[in-house]
Amino acid sequence: MKSEGFICSLCPRSCRALRSSEEGGGLCACPSSAVVARAAPHFGEEPCISGTKGSGTVFFTGCPLRCVFCQNSEISRRPLNGKALDARGLRKVFDSLVKKDVHNLNLVSPTQYAGVIAEALEKPFPLPVVWNTGGYERLETLRLLEGKVQVYLSDMKYADDALALRLSGAGDYFSTACAAAKEMFRQTGSALYDEQGLMIRGLMIRHLALPGHFANTKAVIDWFSSEFSSRGALFSLMTQYTPMNELGRFPELRRRLSRRECARLEEYLYASGIKEGYVQERSSAGCEFIPAFDLTGLC
């Protein structure tokens, strides 16, 4: 797939919008080029991804979801708020991160640019490639990445499609994300680590707990326990939710999780039988962990 312009069906919305080099269409409104807001070492991921030298993280603009609580809304809602790159330019950015001695290449919110990224990765990459996604993926798009992506770092935001529709505008989220997770696992298999304990292959499912929606978190934990807990995938429970954006219509989201609420969710997770993964420290909540989307690494 070339990046000059195309009719898009990369994400599950399959809106078939015409995406040109000048402008995009559909819900994501992304152009045909890959638009990048930042490319630099990042230390905010799980230890097996960030390690000691950082993850070589490329933040793409735009997103196929519309999460009302998005912490990266500065770029997820403004797809042109970055530098447009074709496949060759994108590969140069990827290669520049290798020189910074990072552990891997971490592609954040990449789905809407999957075609350009797959083209940029046609030549084998010397580090593990991490596909860092909201979980809302088409199987056909994921299959473009087979052999090019070694680690899938995927959200499972909801087990409740009514909640997914209300908060992210995606009423088919759960069934779509479940099928996507199975395809990701098919491609990678059980987690593999190098001698430093860094993940070099596998699937990690992340879930951000939201205040007022504990039943949803418990249902996601139950789903993972049933599908993956004995198969070598990892689960990461994130409790760093920080109120962002205009949340007037979502009063339950205007606060952080309390320590007691975090403790209750952790207790449920530990009782689920899930053995491999992470529980995030509540202290990691806050805007200070959001990087500056200032074209670092692109000029």
C-alpha cells in the first residue's frame, strides 16, 4: 500500500474515506502520510518494555477511537498536529531511534497509518517492534503486520459495548478487540524475553480502570483470565487515570481513583488467577507523565 492516497478501510470503522496527501477523511481525518508528533526514548511503559535505556517511542497523531478521557487528545483529535512522513521518511525516523540505543521501536496509536508503517518495515528492523494500540483493530490490518511486529501492547478498554459506545464512540469494541487480541497472540505466541528481562515477543493486554466502572474492569479481568492467563500473555492493570478534557456529560470521570478503589481492584485481580503482568502504582497518575508533543526527534 502506497501513501499517495487511498480509500481507507484500515480500522474497524471501514469508512472508506478518501485519504490524500493533503487531507484525510472519515472519523480519524488523517491524511495518507503518517503524521508523527514525537519520536524519542520513553520510560513510561511497563519495565519489560522500557527497561533501563527506554523504549524508542513514535507518537502518531489521530486515532480511530474517540475516548472522552484521552490523555493524548492534543494529538489524537488533531491529526495534522505533527510532521507528515512517507514510508521512506518514517523509516529514517525509526533508524534514528536505533542510534539512541533504545530497547525497541514502540509505535503509539499506529492503526490509522498501518499501510505506511508496514511499507516502512519492509526491510527487517534490528530491534523488536512494539504495536501500541487501543485494541480496536481489523484482522485484515493486523495481518499486514505479521512478521514485522514482534510485540503487541494492546488495550482492552471495555467488556461492555454500551459503555464503549458512550465513552469511545465504538459500540462494537469488545467483540472487535477480542478478535484482534486472538490474532495478535496467534502471530506472537507466548511471551519471550531476552537476557535482560526485556520482552522481545508476545502479547500484553492493558486495561485502564475508570472511576465508577468497576464492573467493566472486573469483566475485562475475567475475560483475560479465561482467554489468556495460562497461555503466556501478560496483563497490565493501570490505575493512573487522570481527568482530562471537558467531562461535563461524564460526571463519574471527573475524579481519580481512590486508594481504596485501587486496592479493591488489585485484590480482584490477584484472586483471578492471572500470574504474569503488572499493576501500576497509583502515584503514576498525573499530567507530568504525558510527554511534550513538540516534534522532538523529527527536526
